[in-house]
Amino acid sequence: EDEERRQRQKEDEDERRKEFENQMNAAREAIEKETAARKAKMDKTQAGLEDELQKLRDLRVEMESQAQQNKDAAKAFEDRKQKELNKLKQLADDEKARQRRKDKAAQQDLENEKDKLERERQRMLD
């Protein structure tokens, strides 16, 4: 009877361990998927910002060429150009800061979940 009981206990523990491992694998996959999705979103955002920045650079070249032809309009052009560049830079900085905060919070959430699962695993192993 003791041997049967030990065998059942071992099977129960093996089943719990396997279930926990499956949960850990599922959590790991979810974390990896979420991380990949966030990275793709950040890459897309960065590409969009770089495109906008390039458009503004192109606009700047065109506007400077026109300013060379019309010195009276040069001062107004410089003021407007600087304001647009500052606005874009501020928007880019704000977006980057927001994305960093969002990613940091998400990473902390993922780490917390990982720690929680690890504590649960340790508890089950104990």
C-alpha cells in the first residue's frame, strides 16, 4: 500500500510539475510574443518618425533654396522652420519618453509575472 501511495503521489507531483511547466512555457511564449509585438510597434513608430524627420529635412532644403532667392523672406522662413523643427523634436522626444515609460512598465509587469510564476514553481517544488 505504501508503495502504491508513493507511486500515486509521484504521479500527482509529476502531473503538477508538467502542468506548471506548461504554464511557464505558455507564459514565456506570451512574454516573447508581447515583446516582439512591442518591438515591431516601436520600430514602426521610429520609422514613421524618421520619415517625418526626413520630410522636414527635405522641406528645409527647399525652403532654404527659396530663402536664398528672397532675402526679405529669409527671417520669416527661419523662424517658421525652427518652430516646426522644435515642435517635431518635442513630439519625437515626448513619444520616445512615453514609449520608454510604457515599455518599462510592461517589462516590469512581465518581470513581476515571471517572478510570481517562479515563486509558484518553487512553492510547488517544495
